[in-house]
Amino acid sequence: MADPDRSPCIPLRKPLAAQLTDRHARLRLAVTIVALAPDRLRFIADRSLPPGTSWTIVVRRWPQLALEITLRSARAHERDTFACEAAVSRLRERDRGRFAALLSAHNAAERV
């Protein structure tokens, strides 16, 4: 059952290329963000990732931002890819406005 307190994840018309990083393991993975909500996001990765792990996801195009996330789930998707959902754990002050602008831009596009 859906949590009534959570905002729905809005599918993006144009997915965002991003990079998932783990500074401790020095691991970088290209991912594609496909949906956003104020408290979480969904992305596609080319490998399965363990739920409960923490990552930084970096979006390089406007607005450039870095989000600290905790992976909630990963499931097989299509053609050897995995659909992942993550909670936004922490937003740095400079990224707070950028993330809000990104959400606002995609919410406006969804209403068109």
C-alpha cells in the first residue's frame, strides 16, 4: 500500500544522465534518473546495487547538483538493467534550491 504522506514520484519526460559515486570504494557508475519526488528518486543502473547502501548521485547538467541518497530497492528491469529507488538522505544548502528548481521544472512539464 502506498504511503499517504509521500509525494508521488513524477516520471521525467526527458531522463537525466547522472553519475552514482561511492567515495569510499572509489566506484563510479553512469545512471539515468527517470522519476523525481521531493524525498526520493528513481534511476536505472546497469548493475544491481544493495539496498541500504549510501551513495552520492551527481547531475552535471542544469541544475548541477549532488544528492546524498540511500538505496531503498533495486529490481531487474529490462535488457540487463536494474530499476532503483532511493531516498534523498541529505541535501547540502547550495543544492537545496537547485533540487527544488529541478522538481519545479519537471512538475511544470508534467502539467503541460
